[in-house]
Amino acid sequence: MGTAWVAIHLFARDGAAVARGRVLYDTNCAACHGRNLEGQPDWQSAGSDGRLPAPPHDATGHTWHHSDADLTAYIALGGAEALAQMGVTFDSAMPGFGDVLSSQEIADILAYIKSHWPARERQVQAERSASDGR
């Protein structure tokens, strides 16, 4: 009974994070990244302002290529600042949400996004996060 209880408890906790994350995503992210995580059209080509449109957060995008630490920084600081801290100069349209969202809320949004990835993408991203060292 102990192992089954732990599995059910962990699943329920993850399910709660995903549910909270969906509400937060819909409120803070969906306007740019799409209600179904589909991103903006032609997201890999810069617009007339030189900025890339918002990418999808489903498996067709590149979100799963990044570690949790990188994704958290990108959300909290905004794209330009997060990349600047990595030594990259890039004019990103992604605003920072660190003054709006707590670290737990950002984690919940990421749990929601990850819940839409196939197993392979989740595994690759989890391994990248584990080896990030931050």
C-alpha cells in the first residue's frame, strides 16, 4: 500500500500543479503563445520589427530544448534580460513576469506546458534540467 499511496499522492500533486498552471498560462501566456500552446504564425521568421513571434510551447516548438532553470529565468526576467545574463544579445519581445508571478506560479505554468509534451520530449528536457547544474 505504501508505494501505491505515494504514486497516487505524487500524481495528485502534479495534477494540481498542471491545473493551476493552466489557469495561469491562460491569463499570462495564451495571448501570445496561443490558447493551445501553438505559438504565433511563422514564429521562426522575424517580423518587420526584427523580433521573432512567440514560439509554440507544444512539441513543435523549442521550449523542451531548454532546462527548467533557463525557462524560469526567461519567464521571470524576460527574454532579452535572461539571454543577456547568458552573454547573448538578442532583442526578444518576451516580457518579464517576475513582478507578476511567484516562482511557484512559474513552476506551475511549466508543469502545464510539459503536460502537453510527448514522453520523449519530456525525458530530453528532464535530462537537460538535471544536468544544468544551477
